[in-house]
Amino acid sequence: MSDAVPEPAGQENGAAPEPQQAEAGYEPAAPAPLDVPRTPTGNAEVDARLARLADADHLATDGHVEVYEDVHRGLRDELTALDARPGPPAPPSPPSPYDRRS
């Protein structure tokens, strides 16, 4: 009994399989809007970044990555900027009963 697995046709002698031929006359579909609703956030910078997603509607699929990465980078920068802004001052602490010890 042999554990050898037969080679698929076209791969004898270590030959690589040939790529499948594309059908003659095949062309990918043209870009079409996805019509994904974008609800405004109220933050002008964030809304502008999200509006940039509409640019992907007019690009072939391989162009979407650049738009998505740009939007992601911009949103990440907006979040980082929020961390850098000083917040409101902390409210004063209520007096502690231990503050009056002598």
C-alpha cells in the first residue's frame, strides 16, 4: 500500500499549474455608489473625513484602499488631537472629615 498522492494533471515533474485564462471579453463592472448613509456627527473635522468615503464610490475596487486608509488616518489624528486638548478643570473635592484633625 502506498501513501503517495497522485499529482494533479499539469503538475508532473514539479511544473507549476498554469493560471486559468480569463474569459474572452470579460470586463469588471464599472464603479457604482454604495449609497451607505453617513449620519453627521456634529464635529466638522470628523464629518469632512467621513464625507471623503464618498470618493470610493467613483473608484475601482483597487482604489478603495487608499481612500479608506486616508480616512482612517484622519480619524485617528482627530482622536489624538482630542487627547492633546486640555479638558475643563476638575471640580473641587468635597471636604474630608479627616482634614480637621489636629
